[in-house]
Amino acid sequence: MNRKSHHFLRLFFTGMAVVLFGCTTLMGAPSVISPDTVSAAESAHVEPTATLEPQPADDSSSGKRYTYRDMVAGFLQTGPEGGWRKANSESFKETAAELGILLKFHQSNNDYQDQKAAFRDYIDDAEINVIVLAALESTGWDNLLRDAKEAGKVVVIEDRRIDAPEDLYATYVGSDFTEEGRKAADAMCQLLDGSSKKNVVELVGNVGSSAARYRGQGFRENMGKCGITITQSETANWSAAEGEQVMRGFLNKSADIQGVFAQNDEMAIGAITAIQDAGMDPGADIKLVSVDGTYGAFKAMVDGDLNVTVECSPWLAPQVFEAALMALNGEDLPKWIPSREEVFWAEDAAGIIGSRRY
Ligand code: GYE
């Protein structure tokens, strides 16, 4: 499809977005870049929808002033992993349509080599001026980042941190995974308060990801406060099916388990099935703490099967696109723009579940 037809489609979808999404403006909302700026909409967990503000005229004498309509973003998504990932993808598709950004979307089916090959394709794609990466693995990106920089592309890392020189990308937009781990351990300490034993098993995300590494690190930093011991730990690759299978293995090895730390909600939901099949009461006999704050977790908390979920917001696209536009216009950016996280307890779930978007 040539650029003219792209342009027509973009105008059409943009017009539709203006009609469909009403007049609350992302552009008019306080900037989402500053980490402590939390709009009212965000605190209600409803993404501020964007419509098209009149863009600054391109009259700057000192070179081009980019607007969202000039942005062609190549988004490198990981692959299907459950509620969090689905919401993260929706955030980019919905926000790009609202802002009039031409979004090229690639999901790698959780195949690291595929994701790196797609990154190379985006570097070679002359239309693309912004590349957004949700990295499957935290290492191995330096050469691609260097080539992207030399090709004049803005790169924004979203969702998962990477280990690469900071000058090779504009910024990282995402969570403090270590703090999420600390919060999970603090919640488990509260849940096990008074218990004579505090044996906890850990369901780990995919081992190479920064989310898995730092959540585990944070949990271990704080679990000592109350004498928690991690007796078994194994990857279940973020999935409910593997979470169930690994939890069965844990229970077969020893039923002397007082808590489960699941590094995401999907794996916790799988573990709940395994605990029920073992004739035990999840949420009571065995306490469960997970991370993400997806709808499935709220449902499990309302059902009394999950005790706590530590939020990790997937609605990152507004912050990502705003940072990318600033980078296109040569504006300075912090090297990390944190997303906003809360901790949700089962006793509050019924009153919140109705307002959750994912
Ligand atoms: O916690 C998990 C998803 O990278 C923060 O990836 C994300 C994690 C999230 O599979 O559910």
C-alpha cells in the first residue's frame, strides 16, 4: 500500500477516532511524561482517550516540527501471553488510531530471533521514524540499536527493560519490577503473619526477561523481614497452563506450602486449579500473591482464590508516543518514565472490578 493510501486511511481512522472517542484530549491532559503526573482518568484506570488537537503549524524556521501525524511507528510486541499482553497491544492500536499515528505492528510469537529480525526490517523500512520495543530478552540488542540510531530512527523501550547503553535509545517506559517484587513480599508477609511456617513457592516468568529477573530479586530483598523461605522456584513462562503444571509438581514434591508467589496473574490462575485439584483451598490453606492486576486476577480475588495482585499497568502507549514525539523534535527525555502501580487486595476487589479495562 503506497503512502497516499496510507495517508487516506490514516485520515479516515483519525476522523473516526475523533467522532468515536469524544473530546477528552490526551494532548489536553497533563503531560504523562513526568512520572508523578497522574491524570484523574489514569487513577480511575481508564486511559485518557485522545482526539486531535490542532497541531503546531510547521512554521519553525529551525527545521521540521514533527506532529503525531508525521509519526510512523513500528511496534515490536512479544507474543500472546494472556490478559496483560492483550491489553498492552490494545493500548498501542487504540492510542495510535486516536492520535493519527501510522502503526506497523509485529508480534513475534515469543520467538526472540523473530523479534530481532523484525527489528532489522523496521530499521530498513524508510517510512518508519519510530521503533517501539517490548523486548522478549533483556540482552542482545546493542547492534540493532546502534544501527537504528545511525539510520536516524527514534527507539523507545516499553514494558520490559533491556541491558544496553542508554544513549542508544530515547527512553524506557515501564514498571519498577524490583519494587513490584518487594510489594509482593510485603503482602505475603502480611498474609502469613502468625503462621508457624512460611514456605513459599515461586512461579517465574520467562527466565531471560527483565520482569522475571527483577520481580524475583525484589521479592527476595523483602521476604527476610518476616522469615519467608522460598522452598521451590521454577519457570512457568507467564502462562496459566504451565503455572498449573508446575504447581502440580510443587505439590507432588511437598504439600508443606503456605504461600505462592506468582510473577504474573496467568500463572497464579493456573496454580489455583492445581491447588483445588489437590483438595486444598486456594486463598485460605495456601495464600497467593501475583503481579499485573488483570481482570482475571480481580475475578479470582472476588472468588476468594487469590489474595493480592500487585499492579503492573499495560496501558503504556500514551506515554510512549508522547516521549517518541518529544524525541523526534529533539527534546530532552528522562531515561526512565515509570508507569503507575498499586497493590490490590481481595477484600477490595468487588468494588473495583467493574472499572477495570483489562
Ligand atoms: O507481567 C506478564 C507478561 O512484561 C510486565 O509480561 C510484562 C509481563 C507481565 O507476560 O503478564
